[in-house]
Amino acid sequence: MKFLLLLSLVALSQCLTTKVHLRKTKSMRQILKENGLLDDFLKKHPYNLGTKYSPRLQNTFVIEPMQNYLDLEYSGTISIGTPPQEFIVLFDTGSANLWVPSVSCSSPACTNHHKFNPQLSSTFKSTSQSVAITYGTGSMTGVLGYDTVQVGSIRVSNQIFGLSQTEPGSFLYYVPFGGILGLAYPRLAASGATPVFDNMMSEGLVSQDLFSVYLSPDEESGSFVMFGGIDSSYYTGSLNWVPVTAEYFWQITVDSITLNGKVIACSGGCQAIVDTGTSLLVGPPNGIASIQNAIGATQANQVSLIIMCNAIKELADIVFTINGIEYPVPASAYFRQSQGYCTSGFEDMPFQYDLWILGDIFIRLYYCVFDRANNQIGLAPVAQ
């Protein structure tokens, strides 16, 4: 179950009439250097040649930069095979499989992205096992194989991954990423494939069995996923830890959703997933309808609910109370300005699930730590 995009597929295909050109994500070294922070970072985190592959060394972590694409998606560069073949992938806490396009795929989405050629990799191992994954927008079918996968300086040997043979529809054609690297629990993985982060943990390639995420706002650079570490400079106060209620998605309990102190959804508590692969704040139809009514969003067309932008300054925060802590989401975050009007960032669940999705709108406001060792999520306001 996924809901990847703030705009519907129809609206996106109307807006994007040419190919999305692939851009290699900047390295963390480049980002730090451009912002005058490299020297200070290297003093605090001296490079240790032994930390790449040695098991369970202290302070073993890797920062994987992500490119912010229109505040809709966050993706980064990985490589697969020997010699390495590079791919831009979506780092997705709402799914669990790694897959990339293959040379066997002739779907339009595949022709618009880099494709993996197993014949060019000396470490590739084929299987006869098939894989099929359906997301809220987009799907793929293909076969599974094994090869070396490198994320930053972490090299995972014999990683199982999908090689897509079909990618139906047009959604995956227009997005800047070619594949998806799932970071959810292994129970969610299609065809029983072991997720990349599970292999990082089992091979001792990270010193802590957790990863953390910072998503930059307003199409700014600097977004990252940090494997094996937490950077406290990106948040204020202390992390508040929330137990995972189901080891499938990164699922937690939300106590209530309020506006001006009044419960407008999730009365008596509800279940939500924290999902980097979803642009929106998504929920069941009744709860979303209640929120849209409370904020005065009206139906403009089959795609969007809108409000006059000058009315936003009058709107109060919508507050998600989680494990007794309030997490405000201001109107400036849950509305998006476009051509003189503002569209709501709340959307109905596309499937019959009684789940809420705390997507990128929420994650841009709160630094998130996904702790597999203790099955909990840490949340703290991002530093301004």
C-alpha cells in the first residue's frame, strides 16, 4: 500500500510533457563543502578506513544525500554490480523491496531511466523467482537476482533485488527515480526478499540498527537518510520515542487529530504509518472529509481541493497527538500554492484501509529516527 505523489497521476502527466532528465545526487562532501561545513564535519567525524566493512565498529554510519524533487519525492544514488552501475532510487519507508529497471524491460518508464544489465556484472547471480509489487501509484513485475549493492560507502554483498520487466502505466515514466529501495520491515517484502537494511544489520555494516531521515523544505538541498546514526544538529529538543505497533510498515498509534483544541479526526486513537515514499497526509475518507471541512477546502475538480491562499494565515495548526506529545502541522505546510490558489495536502486513502499515512508533509517538520533494534520511531522538531 503506497500513495506516492501529491499531485494525481492525471495532473502530473498533464504538467510534465517532456522527459525528466536524470541528475546525479550531490555527495555529502559536496554539500558540506558548498555550505562551508566540510572542515568542521571532518574534525568531528574523522574518516576511518576500517569502518566500511568491519563489523560493529563504533560510529559506523553512512549519510546518503537525497535530492528534493518539487517537495514531492526524495531520491538518492546507489550502485549495483561489479563494476558498479548507478541508479537513482526512492528511499521508501513504506515498502521493503529493492528493485531497479532492467534491460529486459521495454515499458516506457524503463526507457526513460537507467537500466541494469546483468551481463555486465561479474558478481550477478540470477534466480528463476518472480516478483510483483503494486504501489498506490505505479507497479512493477520482474525477476529476482543477487548482486553487490553499494549505498554510500556501505557495500552489501549478495543483496537480493528485483529487475523490472514491466512497469505499467505512465506514473513511473515521469518520476526522477528509476527504482525503489524499501526500508520497511521484511514482512512487507514481496517474494520474501530480504531488505537492504536488514542485510546491513546482519552483516554488521552499521554500528546501530537504526537509520534517520531529514527532508529539506522548499526544494532545498541537504536532505539525507543516515544509516546507523542520528545527527542531533538537525533537530531541536529531545527525540520522543513512539513504539511500533506492527512490524510491517513503520506503524504507530496516533492519539487524536485536532484543530483549535477540537478533535476533528482520529477520535479515540488510530493507526498511522510514517512513510517517506508518500508526499501527502493521507487518511480514511471520513476522517479526511472532516479535516477538509474544518479547514474550508472545497472541491475544485476531480483532482484538487483548494482554498484561497490569503485565507491560510487565518488557519490554525492541525495537531497530531502521538504518544501524548503534540506535533503541530501549520497551514503553510499542509497547503501548497499553485497558480494563485492553494491545494490541500490531505488526501483520501486510495484503498480500503483504516490507516493514516504521515508522509513528507509531516516528515519535513520532524526529524525521524527508525529504530529497528527497539522497534520504535523517534520524532523531534527539525532545527530551523
